[in-house]
Amino acid sequence: MPSFAVKAAVKLERAFRKLADTCQFTPDSGGVVANRSVVPHVTEPDTSQEYIPQPVTMAEFLLSDGPVHCDDLFQLGILDGQGDFQSTGKQCRLTQIYQVDNISVIYIYVEI
């Protein structure tokens, strides 16, 4: 019988896929370009400080879909009826790891 942790991880991954957008993911290592699930996070600037930094943009990827590294590229989009990727935005580069857990990894990214 699977443990509670395994059941919880499966349910969290299923919820992630329901909330995620589709992206075309290009590894910097020259690996195969693939369609992956991504959840973009947009933060608000902290206006309580005198110096207001730019909002940080972050993207969350499932670890079960494969490795994610700095300098990998992704582009948001949709899949059409034939399963082909249709781009809806700019290309983005992952710059710095922000958070990682057993299910997903969050990277800070910049649009290029």
C-alpha cells in the first residue's frame, strides 16, 4: 500500500498539471525541445520600501517532467488540435533557482 507521502505527491502533481500552462522548453545543454507544463508566478513590487525593485518573474516546473537548469529557455504557448505548439509570447531564459521541493522547482526568469 502506498504511503501517505506518495499519495500526496501524486495528487499535488495532478493539481499542478491542471493549473499549468503549456510551454516549449529548450534545454541549454542542446537536448531535445519538448512541450512541458509550467506555472508562471508574477510577484508584486514591495512598496513599503523607499527603493522599489522590479517585480520578480518566476516559473515553476515539475521535476518528474525532466531536469531544469539555469540558462534553459522556455516559451509560453498553446497546443492546437493536432498537438502542435503555437507560441503566445516571448522567449524566456531561466536565470537563478528560487525554490525546490520533492515535486517541483521554481526558477527566476527574464524575457529575452
